Amino acid sequence: MTYPRQEGYVPPYDGPAPMDVNSGPANLDEAIKRGMMKETYEFIESNPEQINIPGFNGQTPLHLVCFRGADNLAQVFLTVLTTVLILLILIRN
């Protein structure tokens, strides 16, 4: 069975906006998923608190790093998380 071709018809799309692969990553999750280590380090340095913020599916950036198998980056994440936790404990006391 064939359907008549409809010129100019664009079906509705409710998904996420398409990603421009030529531009830099918009957030930490995207940098990790695209394997952009330099940009990932820059995101961590500029805002270390975002390491512990889960994405829309509940995975934190540390989950993504471990899933990719980036051991050196996982070590950096754990170091930053430890530092943030120590600072939080010091601030509360």
C-alpha cells in the first residue's frame, strides 16, 4: 500500500532539539557523551557543583563517565566530589 506524497508537510516533532556537532558542548553531560575531555575539564573547573546534578534520566555525570570507561576522568570527578563534600561539612560546622 502506498500513500500519496504530500509536498511541504513536516510531521510534528516533540523530541529534543537537534545537536549541532560542529559547535561546542552546551553542558557537562553533552561534553562527556561526546568524549570531549578538554571541555569536560573546563566545565568541572568553572562549576564543580554540577558534577552531582542528575540529568533528565536520573544519571549524574559521574555515571556517564563510568559508563564511558574514562578512568582518568572518573578519578578527577571523585576528587572534586570529595573536595566539595569536605567543604560542605566544614561550612555546616
